[in-house]
Amino acid sequence: MQQTISARDASQKLLAWYDRHHRDLPWRVSPPMAKAGVTADPYHVWLSEVMLQQTTVQAVKPYFHKFLSLWPRVSNLAAADTEEVMKAWAGLGYYARARNLKKCAEVVAREHGGIFPDSEDGLKALPGIGDYTAAAIAAIAFNRRSAVLDGNVERVISRLDRIETPLPAARTQMRARVGEMTPAGRPGDFAQGMMDLGATICTPKRPACALCPLNHGCLAFRAGDQEDFPKKPVKKARPLRVGAAFVASRADGAVYLRKRAEDGLLGGMTEVPGTAWTARKDGGITLDARPFEGDWEDCGTISHVFTHFELRLSVYRAEVCARNDSANGWWEPLASLEAQALPTVMKKAIARALPHAFSSAISPSVNEGTPE
């Protein structure tokens, strides 16, 4: 792997840039705060890193504040009702993260006295913590010299050394290079500085290379082909799955909801009844899955993009006279509908059938934001 900038030079220049241009984030201890004696809270670092997986900083900020207001310490989260945690997470996507978040909090509280392990190996033994998250927590919260490699850092390193190997195969050499560059002092600041550089300067399109502290040693900048990196394999087209969703309402405005099975996609979340679609098979567009007899009106379709497939749901609506909850569901008053653990795809289905169900607009088109 060709290199034109030494690890020492890169880390020094990156840290000097970070001291001047770091982002102020609610979970971060900035350089001025660190100089004043403030130290990182492992709970805050862990919570933010789990939330930030496949999710933007702007999307995470309100959820981070919400979780801290509800559960200020990991022991509080461990003792929380799982359903309440899922409700608080609703809309953030990738719901396995929320389930693992709760499990991890329980393990930390029960087996570690509410104190997070301070090593990568100890952290990786916890539910939902993989290589990246363990390295990030170890570096940022515990000042360990860990090689932190997220999507932003991959972009910086691939351009810096003009790495021709496509992802994900290139990650081994990328991680080795980041490990060389990570200094023994301030490894957490270095990791956060690399993330900030990728997020604000070394962006996927039109990177601001003239402002980059590493541009003098960047091979891709020198070659003028920055946007060609990192190299990625040809993307396979997302398969299309279809299904049906049934939005039943009563005269008093209540909507019929049920809870999904704990395992699988959107496990443990709240939904409206529908056909049994999965990432691997269609649920079909059939009225057989109607929860009640009634005059079901065709409301059109909604689309939603998950990580590995696109889903199109035909939405049907009926006002029914049923008063009692069934064994699998309940009637939720319209006033408290937004507080339920409804994933975005279910909010779209309800909004298609009942346009005024939510106080904020829910687009019925393909979701180009955070996939779930």
C-alpha cells in the first residue's frame, strides 16, 4: 500500500485541525472541555455510538437527549420497560439496535455494577457491540489506543493512500493504517477528528480538499480522483417485496394496533395488521389478513426502503364497530398514536389511510432517509 504521509505527521496535523474545527456534539467532550478537566461519560459515548450506526448526527441528536432525559444512567435504562424503550426509539430505524441497547444495559448493570468494561475485548463481549463500536468506546471513553474505522474514516484513509482494493475487503489494510496513525496520547480526539474530517471536509461528493489538513500527503488529491474512493463493489439491485396493510379505525378515532413478534425485522415494534411479508418473500396483496369484517377502502400504496429490500404496501382502511381488544391487539386512541412504538413504514401506512393521524407530515413515497 503506497503511502506519502507519515503516521506521526498525519496524527499531529489532524489533532491540530480538530482542536480548531471540532464539531460541538451533545455526547462529546470537546478539547476545551477536556482542558477544563471534563472527562467522557462511557454511558453517553456508548449510547451515541449505537444510535449513530447507519444514522446521521442530526437525526440522532433529539433521540440522544430524549434517552438521557428518560434514563440518565445505564442502570435506569437497564430497569426500564422494554416497550417504553422501543417507543422512545421509534423512527430512528434499525430496531435490533434498540433491543440490543436494552440487553446491553441490563448486562452492564447486572454483571458489571453499572460500569462499562474499559477494553475492546470486554466491550465486544456485551450485546450489540461489534468491532467498530468497541474501538470507538475504548478510545473516546477510556483513552485506549484503538483503531476506530467508520464510514467517514474509511473515506479519508482510502483517499489518503489511494487504496484500490474495494470495500469491504479493504478494511483490514485501512484498520492497520489507522492503527499506525492513532497516537498513544489523545486517541479519542484523534478518532473523533478523523470522523469530523470525513463528515465536514472529506465528503463523498465535492470534498473541500483545499481546507484539509492532510491534503499535502493525499494521493487521491494529487491524482485528482478523490471522488473515486473508496472503491466499492457493484451494488446489487434491491429486491422488491409487496404486501398489504389494514388500518382499522372506530368512530371515536381509535386505531387498531398489534405488536410484532420479538424476533425478526422490526421485532417487538407496533404495527397495523397486514400480510406476512419479509425481506425474503412477498406477503401478497390479499384481503385474507383483514382483522375485522367491514367495507375496506383501497387507499393506494406506500413504499419504504429497508437496508436490503424495498417494500410496497397496498393500504386499506375501514371504520368498524368492534369495541373489544383481541388477544393480539388493542385500540389505540388517536391522541396517543404518536407515542406508540411505530416504525416509519407503519406510520406511512397509517398516514396514507388517515392523513391527519399524525401532527407532522409522513411522506408516503420511498423513504430516502434512514432505512429501518
